[in-house]
Amino acid sequence: MNDVLRVMVVDDEPLARLRLKTLLSQSDCPNVVVAEAGDARQALAVFSPNDDATDPVIDLVLLDIQMPGPDGLRLAERLRTLPTPPAVVFVTAHAGHALQAFELEALDYLTKPVRLDRLNAALARCVKRKPAAAAVVPELADEPTLVAQDRGRLVRVPASQVIYLKAELKYVTLRTAEHSHVLDQSLTELEAQLGERFVRVHRNALVARSAMKALERRADDEEGGETWAVQVGPTGEWLAVSRRQVATVREVMAGR
């Protein structure tokens, strides 16, 4: 039974719950719907059984946002306080709450009508999360996570995977070893959020300390002449370093 996801469906519309249960029955990921609720009060009652009842084991809550009474965001906040909180995947007709959802550490954010392939992907992520929950390293539990856009959907990127962040026009590019994403936050906000893990090398760029591979003067194709630049790994890209930040970058690379 450990390989089977125990799922709870929370939505104030009976037809929406029925559709989700139908999709779950068609999923490639083994699962069983162990509970359903039409609002936050009913959902919390499932997690607060009578004294003579057995505590429910629920791995995943598929949660609507707009419901009578406390909405899905409020319910997700309550679920996070449980001794063993379930994973939460929001299922909603509105995309406007996506950022709030990921701030609540939602596993995924699905928009209605839900496609089976997107549901399968969310269930697969939950399966991967289960065995890792008991092996969380305490000092990594508070690692910052950035919410980025990826082809119309939002993804969570752990700070440890970020190589650099670069402001370009009205957005910020987040670069990992394999992908580039777009962020809506300003570079100043990101610098405060990430703390000492990253170094400001230029007014338009933050670089992960661990990603700095080389510092040298290089030809400046845009301005002419030469400028300081830092090479970042594993992509091998060179990013401009402002004169006032050269000493800081040199100290970081020297290990001080």
C-alpha cells in the first residue's frame, strides 16, 4: 500500500469532484480516493477524527481555491500545521492565485479543465516526495525556493540549483545548469530573499558563490575596450563585473 497514493478531493462542486475522481481512476499512478469534501470545514473534520477513530493517512489533497467559507488558500495554511501535512495540489479555474499557492509550498497548480497528463505529472511528483519526506536534512529545510515561469506554468526552483540571476528589461532571467526561466520579482527583492548564497557582481546580476569559476579582464564587445568578467559554471558563460564589485568577487573566489 506504500506505493499507492491516498488522495483527498476538496471542491464545492460535486461534478468537479466527480471529474477529478474519474481522472484519478484513469491515471497511470496508483492511487485511491480515501476522502472528499465540499468545503474547508468538512475537509478539516476528516483530519480531526473523533477520539475513537484512527487518524487518516492522506498523502495528497487536490484542492479547489474558491469555495464557500474559508477558501482553499486558508485551508492549505491549516494543513501545513498538521503533524504530518499532506502534499497539496491546487485545482482551480483561476490562474491568478498561482504565486500565493507556491508560497504555501503547493506541489503543483492545475487549471480546470484538468488534463490527464498534467494530473499524472502532479501525482508522479507526489510519489517522489513521499520517500524523501523522512530524509529531509534539517539544515536544508529552510532553503529558499524561487517561483519561475516555464512555458505558461509556474515551477519551483531551489536556490541550490540557481547559477545566476540577471535583470533584463522588465524581467529577471533565472539560469540553472539546464534551463532558463523568467521571474516577476526584482533583483533587489531576490537579493534579500537569497542572502549570502549569492553575490551582486553588477547592478543587473547576482551570481551563486559556488558557481564562480574565474575572474579576468575581457574584451567588451558592446562598449569597446576591456571590462572585468566572472565565468560561471557549469555553463561557462561570462558575466560582466562592475569595478566596485571586483574586490568582492575576488575575495569570494579566494575563499575569504
